[in-house]
Amino acid sequence: MASLTGIDTFIIKTVEWCNLDCTYCYFYHGQDSSFEKRPRYLPRRTIEAFVPKAIEHCQAHGIDTIHLTLHGGEPLLQRKDDYLWMMEQFDKIDAAGIRTIRKCTTNGVTLNDEWAELLARYNVHLGVSIDGSRELHDSARVDLAGRGSYDRAVRGLNNALKWADKGLNVGTITVLNPDEHGGDTYRHLRSLGVELINILLPENNYVQPPAPRADGRTYGDVLVEFFDAWVAEDNERVDIGLFADVARAVAGLPSSSDQFGFAPVRVAVLETDGSLQPTDNFRACADGMSELGVSIYRDSIDKLYHHEFFQLCINQQELIPNECGGCEFVSICGGGRITSRYSTEDGFTRKSVHCDALYRIFGHVKKTLTENSLVESGQA
């Protein structure tokens, strides 16, 4: 049985720059500017320092499985020989009796057959960012010349899907947008041949709130529309993790989603300069917030884990905002994801800036489960 202490998820910034300039990107268009001073690529010595300390940390906390997510920037801008070398280093963690689940998030632009074969070789879980229709996707996911990236992203996805039966676990990552009906977005993604769909609310907070819309449409509308389209298809092979987590939470079962705030966030970020930090969603809050002075070169991973700020992530469910009192979903929502609660005036003590959307989808899923006798009507 896996440990309930320690850090079990590591986001590894293999590349600190990107070939796209997505308008909503929390990394390059958030509040943080630290990427400007870091190496553009992860040097090998950083991984050489990380691997033995990851093994040490897992053994100390009884962790038998860790998630290693290659991230950026755009991780497929990494040199392929460095990628292969890094995979061999991660094999040492498996050899120590700790299973590694390897993941990669990509915009798909450079995802050719050679990359797909390399990723498949190590059974990588690959997430390709596609936001919906060409028009919707290209409205935000543009390259450095301002051109849309949809056609290149879909080409990359198709290259990856050719390896889906050869070890590559392929899905999409979609940042929701009220500009398109959620059902249309769902059906478009399904038309591309994917069965694993990850959906995200944008990384907003009270410093960077969602822009109000003249037509009144909200992220709650999109979530409900997306959910209803998923239910209507009734295809058990289609996996949408957020909805599965919401359904489990509503049914009174444990949920692990960090998109709402009652699950501990046991995520560390390894930067190209060797810095160890808490989840990089804090970049959307304030400049330098996640800079805790911990380095993989001189410090143990426990130093990050026991840091006061990191413990805030672990214990975020203890920071339930006063304004959430009396809410029927407070016991499963916990006030929302901690980074979405941030304001310069009140820190993390407000309810999520996405509260309305979360409340709406919790209520809708509960109603759907109740109508289908999958949860008792009085349960929340």
C-alpha cells in the first residue's frame, strides 16, 4: 500500500522555453518571471542529483510508486539523446523497487513519428493539448508569430495515436473555454479518436480573475454541457478524470483531484537550475512565491516536503474559507484549489475564484447520480 506521506509526484521542467505563446498560459503570462533567469534546457547533472535523492525520499516514506511528468515550456524541444539518457536514469528508480509512472505534456507541434516511438518505448502517458475546434484552439494557442497551432497539434496527436497499441498511452488536455458549447468540444475531441480526455479550468485567481462575458456564459455552463455529452455517449472506454473524481466525491468516496481543494497536493517541481519547488500553479499568484531556496544539488527532497509553505499544500483542506460555511459541498470541495483562492489582500483565505463553476458541476453530477439511483438523494 502506498504511503500517505512524502512527495509522490514530480514535475520535471526539461525545457524552460516554448514554441507557442498561448494567451492564457500561467507560466509565461502569469505573475512569475523566474523562467527568464533559468537555463533553457535541463542539464544532465540535475537528473544525476535527483535520481538518488528521489530513491532516498521514497524509501524513507514508504512510497512504492511515483509519477514523473516531463513538462516545460515544451518538453519535446528537448534533444532526443538527452531524453533517452534521462529515461535510463529513471530506470534506476524502478530497479530500486519504486515503480515510475512516466508522463509527458506536449503542445504536439513537434510530435513526429520518431518522438512517438521514443515515448512508446518507455510506456509514457502522453497528454496532447487540444482545446476543441480549430477556431477555438487557434484563438488562444498560437505560435511565436501569432499563427494558430491546431493543424500541427492534431498532426502530432495522430502520430501518437499510431503508437497507442505499442506502449504509448495517449490522451488530450483541454483548457475549457465558454466560447464553445461544452458538448461541441467533447464531440470534437472524440472525433479525433481519443478516449482519455483531461479537462482543466484555466489557472485563475483573484489577481487574474476570469474575464466576465457579455452573454453571461460561465465555466459552469461548459462543465455541465461537457458532462452531459459524455453521459449521453455512454461509452465506458472514454475516461474523463475530473468527472470521475467529482462523481466519487459526491458519492462519498475518496477523490484525488487537485482541481478542487480537499485533496493534499503532494507535487514537487524540479526546475532546470536544480530548484525544488511546490506545484508551479503558484506562478499565477505572485512573482517568486514558489522560490523556497531548496536545491536538488545541496538539499534532500525532505527539506522541500517539510517546508512550511509546502505543508500548506498538503494541509490545504484545513484552510476552509469562512464564506464556504453552510455550503452543501464544502466537505468535498474544501473551498477549491488553493491557488485559485489567492488574492493579494487575503492570501489563500477566500473561496475559489471558480466557486460558481465547481458548485454547478457538483450539483449537476449529484442530480444525475441521484436520478439514476447511483447515490442517495440526501448524500453530498
